[in-house]
Amino acid sequence: MIPGGVNSPVRAFRSVGGTPFFTRSAQGARLTTVDGQELIDFVLTWGPAIHGHNDTEIRDAVREALDRGTSFGTPNPSEVAMAELILACVPAVQKVRMTNSGTEATMSAIRLARGFTGRPKIIKFSGCYHGHVDSLLVKAGSGALTQGNPDSAGVTPGTAADTIVVEYNNLPALQAVFAAEPQTIAAVILEPYPANVGLILPAPGFLQGLRDLCTKYGTVLIFDEVMTGFRLSLAGTQGLHNVVPDLVCMGKIIGGGLPVGALGGRAEIMNQLAPLGPVYQAGTLSGNPLAMAAGLAAVRKLQRTNPYPRLEQLGVQVRDTLLGAAKAKGIPLQVPQVGSMFSLFFNERPVQNYDQAIASNGDLYRKVFRYALDHGVYLAPSPYETAFLSTAHEGRDIEQACTVFAAAVKAL
């Protein structure tokens, strides 16, 4: 009844083997399947659940909002509160427009950049995934890569022709593109920390060099922080360095687990959106009161509790556990980690780009995935995804998971 049995391809188990389990409920760091198995979850609904599953404060906020109605189709006060909160946290954002998903946010950002600059072409980086937007499904990561089909059928050559793909962390290649086409590039879009082909860390100076080039050529720099926004800091990756984009795309955490997206940035660019400007963007459920209530509760809790230092400690604990086990076994393993995000590359050297990522030993990852799942720990069902930690991964959950991770590597 459902194509492939899943409503998003990344949920399928095709790249790891077996059949996906179905979840009955989730609480804290654990999922409970319909078969009654409890799993310590490192997927966390693909990033939004930074406070763990079914957080009490988020649930109470949604319940209170539900009493007032599910959707209005008019402006509502929670939209204003969310805008104020995002502007207070994210340096790049002077104005913000809510959307229903990260894909809607990136699609709108590309259209807005083209409308603002009057230029046709965009640059993306191989392995960066920005949702299922036609012009961005070129050398994409995430589910497209997991399915062994990095470029989607149904994307016309004409659509893809205005997308230039450059290798991530390769500043000279980017410079060459700008030098060849100095007046045609409307935007550069990237995940500042690519996390849909595993996790790749930016080389020193790469992001600043990118910012400098975009400024020099009058090109709009778009950070896709759907995944990293509010996860690595309240300012996303912008809280880890001084590189500020022109536009930023957000999602996941700002919805508290409900469908959401957002596009924000410089006022002069954002003012080109309808109804102020000529760039059209709309959404029936944008700013939905339930999603806004959940997102406000999630972000306000982050503001109040500042869990980021502790999440970094947990990330380092998992990373060191995996690396220690691999060293003892004599297996080449890279575990890039930043804050509450990490991934596994069975590779001799640190991974700097898409080609190095897909050259990693996927068979070894599949064995680790299967061992972990059989022993009560759920990792992403793909060698090319990022794992997440939450504030709920404490005590016996993190200790049990680290024990399983070490055993999984030693069993290779």
C-alpha cells in the first residue's frame, strides 16, 4: 500500500539489510517497537528530539495549544513569539518566514536568492542534501545516496543545468567557478557541517573563504541549518565560528518534533518575499499553532538549561569508545563528532568530502548496525547518515549504548 513500505526512503533498511521495525511509542532516549523491543535511539526522529522523545514540557505546550485550535489560516501570536526567539538567537536572521518543512525552506531560499540577484545559477556541494528540491537533487546525500541513486529520476536536464556542483572543502575549485562565471551565480547553498553523507567537518578557513568569495562576487550565501540549527548551539553553527551567511534555513528542533521549517536572513533580501516583494512563497499551514507551541517549548528549554557542554561530553564519550574499540581491533575507523552529532566512517583517513565518504567500507558499518540493533541500540539504517544524542542519553542508557558500540566493533 505504501511505496517501499515507508513514507520517507531513508527509513527503509535496504542499505543495511532486513526489514524496518515499526515504533509503537517513544520516551526519553528509547523507542518501543510494536513487537515490544526497547531500543536506545541515536536517530532521534532524524534530529529534532534534542530533549529526547515525548518531552513533558513540549507535550504540555502542545496540549495547551490544542485547546485553542489546530489551525487558523490567520496570523497567530505564537508566530510572532517564534520570530522573536529566532532573531534573538541566530546572528544571520533579521527577518524570518515560517514554512512547513526544511525542503520548503531551501526551495524558497534558492528562489529568493535568484529574485534578489537577478542571476540564474546556484552552487551546491557534492554530498550536501537540501531536501527533495529538483534543482538540488544533484550529487545529493541522505536518502538519495542511501538508495544508491544520488540523482533523482524526474529531474529534467534543464532544471539541473543551472546547478553547479563543487567538492566540499575545496576552496580552489570554488574560486575557479566564480572566476569563470563572475556575474551568473545567484547563491551558494551548503550545510556548513555536512551531515547527510555521514558527518563531515569543515576544514580550517573553508567557511570564511566561502564567505569572502560570496561577498566579493555579490552572491547570496545560504547556510542550510535544518539539522545543525539549535543543535550545536542556540545559534547553530554560527555559534561555533564568526561566519555569518546572508540566508539561513532552519527546521527540526524549532518544531519540537512537529512538521516545520523556516527561512531567515538579511532584511533587504527577506523583503523581496511576497507580499512586500515579487518573490512568491506561501503555505497553508505555515506557522501552525501546534508546531509553534512545540518549537517554542523546545528552544526555550535550550535557553534555560544550556545543555550544549554536556552534550559535547556525551559526544566525546561515544566517539572515544568507538575509536578505542577500533584501535584494539586494528580496524581503521574515523568518528567525526561535533557536539551531539557523530558518524562512523570505516576509512583510513579523516573524511573531507563526498568521494572519501562513499569510499568508506559500508559492509563494516552494516555489521555494526546489525549487531547494535540486535543488542538494543538503534543507529541510522545507512552508512551515510549522522547519529544524534539528546539530553535524555544519560546514566544507564549511555553506558549500555557505549558497551554495545564497543562490542559491535570488536565483533567485526
